[in-house]
Amino acid sequence: MTKKALPSGHRLRAVSVLALTAALTCTVAAHGASGAQAPTAPAGSTERAQRGHELAGLAQRAVDAGAPGIVVRVDDGTGPAVEVARQAAWSRADRVLAPGDRFRMGSNTKTMVATVILQLVAEHRMQLTDPVEKWLPGAVPNGRAITLRMLLNHTSGLFNHINDPDVLKAFTGQDTRQWTPAELLAAAVRHDPIFPPGTAYSYSNTNYVALGLVAEKASGRALSDLIRERIAEPLHLRNTALPSGASLAGSRRLAHGYEPDAARIGPLLPPGTPPGTAFAGPARPAGHVDTTRINASTEWAAGGVVSTASEWARFDSALLSGKLLASEQLKEMLTTVAEEPGNPNRYGLGLEQVVTPCGTVWGHVGQVPGYSSWDYTDATGSRTVSVFASSVFDLAEPKAGTAVQTLVNAAVCAMLGKPLPEGSHAAG
């Protein structure tokens, strides 16, 4: 449920205790990154085929380096999308990975939730300047000073609920307790805020749990229904949903996710992680556990959506091209704040402006146990890219992290019609 992954140094950059998911922010590496650039002329079919061949080689290189599975989808706006799936041989017994498989989208969910909030703003059901106290009276200390905008762009200062020890146990599957959104919010506000509201930026999943509750209060509808009625059905996203409750048992064609087992995970966790933290799940070969059915109740509006690469591309394209939001609300979404010092990326309202070696793109990154995803589009929504990996902490290994980082950068460049970065070429 995190945002961002694989920054420079080929490691997960912890923003809070668990760098894996909802607690962290991850970004495409931007070594030598340039500013926004216009895409080049559309590639011909031969060039597109060659790029597909190269991306397939890079995906296989990532698997060989330790990623259990990889899905890549690139649409440069000129023809059929390039789609690739590669996986480790040992994982085939669970499911043969395909480009159209459903993935747990993690913090990409925030973009959908922000879209719903901005639609409600356009309908005059709420305002971005509304204090949280107006919608959730008594639920958030100092709620009169925290606005909906601050929740959307992570400037509220609220503690990240995933880092609460009790929530963390459920998040990693060590505890089967099913959490309600109200309980998640209560767990977060038991902790002191990180800073006074509106004075800084700190990525916190708690913000979007609160926003989900606000959306339900303002509309009188369940958040899962709002996403279905306002986004999935209009865009014909038949494999995209926010599952009800904690179970993913009804998720058809769901790719399997994996994490290192207890014997391997320790050195991969960031400093400060509580002792004994490990992922629960059925044992798998090569020192893994299967996290596919791990407790999903801790994520909800912060990271609970399930989708596919092609359907998420349709959503991103519709959003950036103005099909889901009026121009005023889209402008608000694209109004950004600075992230951590030294990070060139900027955060809008549920959408991130990301600097890459081939130009600036818009989108989000998501991570939940067993699933990492990078989803971007150009400023017009005419070009899209998704890279999915069926693990989070396998990518914390330097070799795997470097290989996946290279793949993500190359896929973004292919989307923008730019030459692949130096060192990205691999045999198919």
C-alpha cells in the first residue's frame, strides 16, 4: 500500500517503520533525470516489436535476479500495447502468470479514492477546505485544523496507521483480526501527529482511510459502491473493484503474491521494524511464503483495490484526459506539493508527478504484501505504462532491485517513445 519503490541506491526508501507498503514512498530512479519532455514521434511496428523484445528480456532478467513474477504493459498511443509476463519456475505450481491477471493495486487505490472525493466536490457535497471535524466529528484530534486537501496531499501530519503495532500484525498476516476503517483511524490517532497540520509533507495511509469515511458520510454509499458506480462501470472495468471486507476469495484470476519467509526477511526490513516482524502464509520454494490471501482489512481506501494492467491503464487515461473530472477538479488534482527533501517528485491530490530519465509522468505506485506496481501516464492520458511485480521485499535484494528499477525506467521510456536508457538492453 505504499507509494513509490526502488529509488536510487536500489533499495526501498523507508518513510516510516515498514518500508514495504503502506508506510513507504517509492519512486522510479531518476539518475540523470530530465524535466518534462515532449514524446517523440510514434514508433513503427518494427521498432515497437524490438522494444517489446527488449522489455521481455528485462522482465526475464528481473525474474532471474529474484523477482517471483513480472507483468509489463506499455501503450505508446500508436498501436497495440506491448504485454509481457515472466515468472520463476517454482511459482508456476500456484498459477501461470498472464498479462491480464488481477493484481492487488496497493496505494494506486488512492488515485481512485481522490477521484471520487473530487467528483463529490464538483457536485457541491463537500469542499476541499472542509475540516475533517465537519465530517468525522470527534474522530481526529485537532480535526478542525486538518482539511480534506491536507488529507489528499499528505500534509495532515497524521500518524500512519500501518505502523501501529497491532495493525502491523494484521497487515503482515500474523494476526487474523479483521479491522474496520473506524478502528484503523482510531489506532492511528492514538499516536501523536508527526507535525502540525499543513506545515510539511509525510506520506500516511491514515489520510485515505479518513477520506474513505468522509466519502461514505457525504454520499450515503459504501466506498466500494462509489468506486464501482462512478469509475468501474462507466469505464467498463469488469475486473476492477474494492473487495468488501477482508477476503479476496472471490477475486477471479488473481495473481499470486510472495514475500521472503521468516528466515530471509530479517535483513531486508528497515531499521526500527519491530522484532519478529514477518509475513504469514503457506510455505513456498526458494524461501518464500504465499501472501495472496493475507489479511486485507488494514488497507481499504488506502490500498485495497484489485485490478489489471489494461484496466488500470484505461482508468489513468480517462482521468488525465478529463473524462472523470471537470477541468477545475482535474487542475486541483494536478496541483502539487514538494515531497521529502532531495526527492524531485511532487504529490498532488492522490496523484504523483514523477521525474524519470525520459521525462515527467503522472501516476502512482502501490505495494501490499506480495504485490508491487508502478502505473504511469503522460500528461494527456494518451500513453500508459504498468509494471507489476509479485513481491515487495524480494526487490529489496540489490540484484533484484536493480533489475526491476531498470525495467521500470525502460518501460516508461518506451511509453514516451524515447530510447531505452543506457544499460537497459537485454536479450529477449
